[in-house]
Amino acid sequence: MEALEMQTMDDKIIITINKKATDSNFLINFFNRLRIEELIKKAEFKSEILKLSEEIKKNWWEKNKKKFLEEAE
């Protein structure tokens, strides 16, 4: 068995995860991420909000990248 297997059936996707290939923290993070993605789709953000989000991330990175790049060396 592979670590992850996926099947599609009518209106469902079935994901099978090998317990030996992953840990519970991975699964918790995975399902939290799926839930967040679902909530984002339901929120139907307007393009202006998404542009603002990108600008905030860009500005944050410009202010903080030196710290992270120095730590990586």
C-alpha cells in the first residue's frame, strides 16, 4: 500500500492513508488546512481583499527576509 491512495466515486473522493507512513500531527494539520480552504471558498472574498493580502505578505517579507535568510546560512 502506498502512503496515500485516492479514489473518486460519483460525488466523493476517498483518500486512504497508511498509518505507518504518517503521524497524527501531519493528519491534524492536513485536515485543518482542508477546513480553512473550505471556509475561504465559502467567504467568497472579493479581488480587492486578495490584492491587499498579497501586498501585506510582500511588505512583511521585505521587512523580515534578512532575518530568515541569515538564519538559513
